[in-house]
Amino acid sequence: MSSASLAVAVRPQPDAARIAALSATIALNLAALLILTRPLAPQALELMHRITTVPQVTLIEPPPPVKPPPPIELKPLPRAPVMPVHALPHPVIAPPMVVPTTEGTQAMPVVAPPGNASGGVDTSAPVEATLAYRSAPLQFPVQALRRHMQGTVLLRVLVDENGAPLQVEVEHGSGYALLDRSAREQVLAHWRFQPATVDGHAVRAWAKVPVNFVLDNL
């Protein structure tokens, strides 16, 4: 037989590199298995227990609703009684009494006026006379009424030919300057007299005029 017809089966030789790789893989797996099968340390076990332990959640019930307070009823405050106010009566002041004087109605001698150079009567110089009143209005000063002042003021009045006062002087006071001033002002402003006459002619004359301030209730 020829050598070509006789075939001998040749077995392949194992590869050394492949065998080494398989050996290393098996060794790594065995090492990993040993590590996993070793007992765990206590700290690792406690840590795993904490991680795996699920805390229990307790639901807190809400508090019951609070009832609203009852409404407050506001009562009106009692009103203080109104006391009636009684007006005090005003004091009644008696009107002043004007006491007419008889000085102007008495017949008194008239002093003759001095004569002039021609022997006639000098009517330019005033004479002293007693004059009658035409109008003698008198009002009591309010302040004097309140202070209960009263008295008589004697005035010396110069009256012109028409009976109007030209000048008024206080000859004797009443003791109250208020009454003296009021008498002088009223006579000078409002009083009128019957003018003095000489030989049938009206002339200026000085006359003494009393003014009486008298209260009825005093």
C-alpha cells in the first residue's frame, strides 16, 4: 500500500495560552465566591439593617375644629339723666329816679349885667342866673347801678342865648367820679334850658344845676 492511502488520525495539541486564561478565570471566580461566603462584619450588618428598616409612619389626627365664640352683644350705655337747668333770675334793678330840682323854678334875683362905655347894657358878658329846664333826660350809668352808687352832683353850667349848654363844670361832686363824669357829659349833650333874659333880650348865663342819682331800692 502506498503511504498516501494510509491516513493516521492526528490529535490537536492543547494551546498553553488558552489553558492559562481559563485557569485564571476559574481562580478569580473562586476568590469572589470565597469573599461572598465570608461572614459580614457587625458594622456592615447594622448598616444594612438601618437601610433596610422602613420607619413606621404614624398619621397624626388633626385636632377637632374649635367652635367660634358666641357673638358679643353690645348694649348701649345708660344715658345720664339730664338735669334741668334753671336759669337764675336776673336781679331786678329799679330804674333810676330823676329827682326834679326846684332850683330852676325859684324866683331869684338876677344880677344886672355890667354896662358898656356908652352907658348901655353889655350883653356879651354872661350873667349869673337861675334857669328853668326845657329838657332834662338822665340815664343812670350801668356800672353805677351794679355798684349801687348814688348821690347828687352840683354843676355850674354856661347856657347860651338859645338855652343850650356851652360849658359844664363840676362845682361839688357826689363822691363818685363815675357819677360826676356821667352828669357832666349828659347835661352838656342833652339838656336844654330856658335862656336868661335882660331887658327882654336873651343872654348867656351861668346857672347852678343839681343832678340827682337816686336808687329806689336803697
